[in-house]
Amino acid sequence: MHELAITQDIINVVCEHAQGTKIRRIVLEIGKLSAVLPDAVRFCFELCAEGTAAEGAELEIIEPSGLARCRICDNHVTLDRPIGRCSCGSTDLEWISGEELKIKELEVA
């Protein structure tokens, strides 16, 4: 489960940025094409935050859909998973977005 390591890294980054100040809320953006499972991050969050400035913080996760461009007809296609099909029938898609894993907001006391 690589989400445990990812969650530990997120906690380390936000705690370093907070410089010892109590963290109230963390907002993450985890794209649907990122291969990171938001539910697994939620599951790991409390454990990873224990004993840190992020202990007890609220975790909010935004899950944007992916966006791809069809290499055949140049249409844009919204993706909720790594595979998809354009309205022209092609599956030859170039991903534009959806692989993001970002700390969007950090609210401290």
C-alpha cells in the first residue's frame, strides 16, 4: 500500500510548513488518474498524524476527473479512470490532467 508512504510524506511536508503550529485542516487534490486511492489516504491519515502538529486535523480530499485529448479527432474527453473512449470511437487518448497529487490548502491555528 503505497498510500501509507504518501500520507507520511504529506504529514511531513505540512508539519514542516506549519513550523510547530497546530494544523486544523488539510485539503488535498488527488486526481482520479493518479493511482492514489483517496480512501486509503483517509484510512492512513489519523495514524500518520498521531503525535504531530497535524493530529486531530480535518482532512478534505478533492478528486478531480481526468482530462484527455483524442489523438484522432482532437476532442477532449473526461476520464474517471485510466481508460476511456472518445465519442469518435478512438481509445488513443493523451492525458492532459488528472494525475495530480497536491496539497491545496493548509489551515493552522
